[in-house]
Amino acid sequence: MAITFGMPSLGHTMEKGKIIEWLKQEGDAVAKGEPLVVIETDKVITEVESPVDGVLLKIAVAAEEERPIGSPLVLLGSADEQLSEADIQQLLGDDTAAAPAAPPVPAPVPTPAAPPRAAAAGERVKISPIARKLCDELGIDPATVTGTGPGGRITREDVQKAAQAAPAPAAAERVKISPVARKLCEEMGVDPASVTGTGPGGRVTRDDVLKAAEAAKAAPAVPVGAGETIPLRGMRGRVAERMFQSWNTIPRVTEVMLVDMNATVTFRQAMLAQWEQQYGVRISLNDLITKAVAAALRRHPRLNATLVDQEVQLHESVNVGVAVNLDEGLIVPVIADADRKDLGQIARESRELAEKARAVPMRLSPDEVSNGTFTITNLGTTGIELFTPIINPPQVAILGVGMVQRRPVVVGDALAIHPSVYLCLVFDHRAVDGVPAANFLQELQRLLEKPQEFAL
């Protein structure tokens, strides 16, 4: 018996989805659990599996089209099932009712299949949207890829095979750098691999890092794609919609605090080797900040909340989202129950989620970007000192973390030069008032100045 498969709900904020690519075509058999279609939501691009064994009898929605949750996408049935156009329209609803019934097409005379080949010079390349995106990410010319899909269409698998067949670049040499220079790189957000070493054997020194940082500040901005038009669609379009909604509907307030990070930086340096041996992963300052934020949210639950339908819900779980920048937009993977996890778990999950987000195609599941209760966005590695991020609705607050760098700070009655950071808390004034927000920031400051309380 034929069944209708509709647009699935892939997250609590999802209202509609966009078909990126059908992985099966009409007449193809599909097994239960086998990838059927690639769908783009407001947060991720993900493969959706078939709910049953069967055959695709009718695809109702073409690639690049959007539909709301529940809208019929495809009709699945058995190979010997015979359905009239009226039956199909009744099962699929109004989505296909407006389309005139196609006249019966005589069965084509079978001809020997031509071997797959790459497109000739000047010939239009037939390629699926997700395969084209993958070519762009991997720097592969679609015209050099042999398509094995219907009519020689290039599929995602074809691009992946072409990428695997390409010669691998030589492995980068290990960067020779002094401990002081490495620490300075971390504080200033400089990639050691980008610094030219002038020390013995090309070793990167402290002076080399300082020169590289100065050169980066003085370098003129490089124009990107002069004359290029970037349409607000796909992930970029979803980000635009959500940020427009947030900016125009949330009465936001920003509170800023300069936090002395000397204790946290010193503690991290002292514990780094032990943590690497204990957890098998290098603990970053951002991991420590994430852990401290989770601990502060547990003690100040008014910030660990969402606002939906004029109701503020305080959440039992502390699910911290950590923003990841992508070429086509911004995505916020979520570390669930962050306050109950140790530094090693937070560090591993942060890296795994970031790697999945940056993979082509993206490998984040809807669950990994859903149910966040608070967001951290860190621009410290870009040299930004202070900024005011936009709240990620329905959450009621977001924390912007600037660059950790050496600044004059008052310690007791004396002036000292310590690593410090600007923390910018932006909150929804409908759900949170100024004093509770300030209390949260004060708690976060206290924790970062006594890292042993939350890091051990």
C-alpha cells in the first residue's frame, strides 16, 4: 500500500525545509533506513532516511523547492503497485493537483548505455546542487568530474571519488617554535604556521610573532569577489532571516566586563601537560571559558532560559552552544549538559562538532544543533577586543568573548600587566533584568579568577 512521506520536523525551530537533492529517482527501490533525500533546514543540511522499504512512485517536490513541515514530498509503495493520476493527487494532496496529468509516454527502445565521461570543453555540466557545492569547497572543476548519475549527471559520490583520486598535498612540516612564542601566538590569535621563523633552524621566536601580528594589522583588506553577487539563500538566507527577526523583535541590553585572565592562563599553562595525558586532547582557553560559563549558568538559571509564546522557560539542562564560522554562514553546535561534563569532554565535543560543521557535506545532525539554552561566540582569534553579538532566539542571552591580551589591570593597590578579556553579555530585557545579568557576569568573573573551582 502506497504511503506519503512528508517534510520531517528536524528541530524545534524548524518551520520549513528545502529539498537540496533527491538521492533516489522515481522508479528506484529504497530500503528502510537508506538515505533518501538531502534537506536543508534553518540550521543544517542533512540526509533524511526512508521510513520504509519500497519504490519511489512519485516525487512531489523538486530540488531547490521549499515546503512547510508535513507537506507531502514523495509517494512510496511497492514495485507492482499501479496508481492512477487521480489516486496520486488524492494521496499527495494539493501540491500536485494543479499540475496537468502527463500523457502516457511509450516505453523507449533500450539502447546500449554509453560509458560515463567527463564533460567536453564548452559543454554544459550536469551536476546536482550538493555536488556543485562540494566541488566549490574542495576546489574541483566540475568539468573534470565524470558523472555516473542519470544522463551523466554528477553526484556527490562522483565528486568524492574525484577528490580521493587527486594527489594528496604534501604534509606540512612541524612548526619549530619556542614555548614563549607559542604562548604569545595563543594570546594574540596568530597561527604559528603563518609566521616566518628567524631563529636557529627557522625556529619561530617571540619577536617573529610580534612582527607577524603587526604586519597583519597593517595589511590592507583583500577585496573578495569584486562585482560578485551573493544571494541571501540557503544557510546565508536562514542566518539573515533569524538575525533580522532577532534584531527587530528583541529589546536587548549589553553589559560589558573586563576580566583579569591571569589566573586562568597561568593555571592552564601549569596543567596543560597533565590534561593532555589525562584527556588525550589539548585544552584551550575557550574550553575553560565554556566550562566556566556552564558553571555560572547553573548558579544563575535566569540566563539559562528561552522565551516562547510570552513564557520564559528556565531549563534544567545547561546546553551551551558554541558558534562556528563557515564560509556560507554561522552555525551553533550545542554541547548538551555542559555543566556536568569535565574539561576533556567539553574539548573533545567542541572539536568534533566544529569538524562536523566544517565538513563537506556538513555532518552535523539536527540533534547536535538543537535545544541550546545559551550561546557563546568567540572572536578572540581574529584580534577583536569587544563586540556585541545578536541573540540567538528563542534563547534570552548570548556571550561575546573578545581577544585575551595583556592589558594594564589594577591588582589591589598596584598596577599590573595581565592577560585580560572583555566579556560582552547581550540579553533579552523582556526575560532578564540588568541586575540578574550583572550577577551572572560577576560569577563568571569570579570563576575565571579562581579556575581551580570549576576546572578540577
